[in-house]
Amino acid sequence: MKKIVYIVGGLYQPSGMGQVLSCKVNYLAEHTDWQIYVVLTERPDLPFYYKMEPNIEYVNFDINFDDLDTMPTLKKMRAFRKKQAVYKKKLTSYLMEVKPDITVSAVRREINFINDIQDGSHKIGEIHFAKPDYRKVNKPYFPSFINRWITAKWQGLLIKQLARLDKFVVLTEEDFGYWSMLSNKVVIPNPLAIYPTQQADWNNKAVISVGRYDTQKGFDMLIKAWAQVAPKHPDWKLKIFGPGNNILYQQQAEGLGLKPVVQCMGVSDNVFGEMAKASVYVLSSRYEGFGLVLIEAMAVGLPCVSFDCPAGPKDIITDHIDGILVERNNVDKLAEAICFLIEHDKERQEYATQAKVSSERYRLENIMQKWIALFENVIRE
């Protein structure tokens, strides 16, 4: 029986990476005869957020790197070194005991030492972030040249470790191009974990966006764009859902006179249902690792408007076929694209129909066949 170890980190709270990793290991546990192991490092006192197959074996090292997020910089650096040393010792001992055929890293903290563990397993890395914004340092208290120097050194160390992996998996063809210095890379996109039964009818006068309320997701730009949409289409509403400080964004909308038509809400327990109440989806991110929410919206039957940000949207959306791509961070163009879909019923429905077709290629069973083939090829080679 083949053994595969997945190094996940934490599964006690919702996250895009956690959702994707959990659905993949569940699929392997359910549909193959391989023994699946999951290594965790965070909060063994909390239950899993995602339902997991009972035949998966788990270990939690109780290191809790997440605690570092609340520490000042110097204290964080010292604490990280101590935690990392414990992590290396525990993971080395565990892999030497299990002797897996394959070890899969999500290219987090273990990437710094995993290639040195002589357990006999093939090492595969799968990154859930795009290269342009991964390990990029931008501390306000450093001069720009110091930030650039640290970024170059940090990314250089990463590339040396990635080159030693048996395979390095990226999510998009766009990101594949950014890692031109590596010859072991392969593209396997994220799967759609749950294929929705809810379907939009394209007639509701609502536009939706979903994501964390932080700078990356660009809701500030989306709200500015809506200030241009609202005077032309005052009967349409913008609805935003997600975790974080939604009040700050609602205040921005109200400051622009958009209180009646912009709703910044918290997390929904029925995202597909909320999408089905809309007629257009908008992704306003400054950058993405992939953009799984676009696929979710397309599967509901929504045409999508998205910034052409790195990396993911241009892999997912075919411009003016199943959605619209606009220049990155161009608020005026974003507003124009939203207005186009509002004003053109025929195109909105045509794009929506094609979006549904396009989303099929991301079904879980289709993506997992790519992973199974990769694992078998690595072992065979």
C-alpha cells in the first residue's frame, strides 16, 4: 500500500487553502487504496473546521506558528527560530517512522528543510500563492532598497529548495511562467470542492463579491467603481460578503453616498445561495494565488468581471466569452465592465451560460485525476 503524507498546518478555521487541501486528501482517502496521513502544527485543542474521512491518520505537533502573528517583529523572529527547530525535529522523526512514498508540502515553513529529511519519500511542493507577491517584503519602517534586498534573499533561498523537489506544482499557467528558473514545475489548478446546485437566473438587479475584508481583495476599489455605476443604474445593488472589518468598508460606501445600494456584510453560511440571487460577480483583487471564488461563481452561472491581476483570473476567464477581464487596478474600466453587463442582457446571459460550461473543467474528480497521475508518475520514475 502506498503512503502519502500531506503537511497541512492547521484545519481549525476556514481558509481557501484549508478547504482545497482537505477536499483533496478526502478524495484520495475515499477513492484510492493509498494510506493518507496529515501533519498538522496548529491548535490540537480545537476541532477540524472541515469534515474529514475517518480512515485518514493525523498527527498534530502542537507548535502553533499562528501565535507569532500577534508578536512584535524581534520577538517574532526569536520565537520563530525556536519553533522551527522543534518542527524540524518532530517532522524528521515522524517521516522516518512512517516512511511514506510521497510527502506533499504546501510550501510553508517546512520547505526550508524538508529536502534534507532522508526518509526515502519523493518530495512534492504545491504552492497556493503566486510568485509576484510571495515572500515579498514591504515593511514601512525599512527603506525601499532594504525591502528589495530582503525579498531577493528570501526568495532566492526558496528557489534553491524548490529546485530540489521532485515536482513543484503551481496553480496557473500564468504563475508557471513566473517560475522560469525551475525545470520541475507542473500546473494543476485548484478543484471546485462542491459543485453547486443553486443557479442564477441573471435577472436579479444585484452584483456580488466575496472575500476577506483586507487590502488584497480590493473592495475599496470596487466601492469606488460602484460610485460610477450607481448614478447610471440606481436600481442595482452591490453586495459584499466575507470575514473581517466590514464596517470600515460600509463607512466608505456611505461616505460616497452609496448607503442605499451597497451592503458590506459578514460571512454567509450559504455563499452559493447568495450568488444565485445576483446576476454578475466581480473580483476586484490586487493579486490572487488562484481565484477559486471565480470558479464558484461561474458554476452558479454568473458572468464574472475581474481585474487582470496576478495570478489566476486570465487562466479562468476567457475575455468576452464567459466574463470580462479589465486592466489591473483600473477603477474606471472596472465600472465600465460592470455597466456593460448590466446594460446588455443578451451578452450577460451568453457569458453566464458559457461560464457554467467553463467551470466544469474544475470539478474535483477532474482535478484529482491529474494529481493521481502525478503521484504515480513520480513513484514510477
